[in-house]
Amino acid sequence: MFKITPNPTFAATVEIAVPGEKAAKLKLVFRHKTRDQAKEFFHRVSEEAKNGSDDGSPASRERKVLEEIVAGWEDVDQPFSGDALELVLLNYHNASSAILDAYMEQLTQARRGN
């Protein structure tokens, strides 16, 4: 049955580049946003990226943005926390953009079947 109101969270796998290895798969639990909320979120993220900010290191700024949409993860060697997410962002250079891209793709395209 089609649900008018989607689940508040959903899981999706994000491919994170790992230097010298194949991309690693990170299964994240995302928070759903309505179309208007997502539009506002991505507009704000785009403006912040364009205008820059003096609010801490790049990883701490990215962490703040991603904590708004990431509710947790599965099959990771540490429990999900803001600090652990920031470590991912520090250690894997493309993680932030890969996570944002996967989130946008899930909201707009999701699974279409085989």
C-alpha cells in the first residue's frame, strides 16, 4: 500500500572512496525531509559552501550539516555519534559530498526496481 506520509528515516548505502582500495560501502540511516524542507536544506548548504564560514574546521562544519540528515549507521566499527561522523569526514576526503549526493538521490529517485 502506498503511504501518504513516508517513514521518518530510511537506510541507504553510500560509496566512500578509500585511498589505494576499492570504494567502501557505508550504510547510513537518513532522516526524511519533505520537498520544501529538502529544497531549503540544499539551498542553505549551497549558500554556506559558496560564502564560506569561520565556524571551525571544514570537517566540523560538514559534521553540523550532515547531522541534520544522518540519524545513524549500520555495520561500522564504532557506534554512530557526531564525533565518529567527524572522524569519517577527516579520514575520507570525499565522504561529505558522497553522503549529500546519496541523500539527494534517495529523496528524488529512490529505488525503481529491477
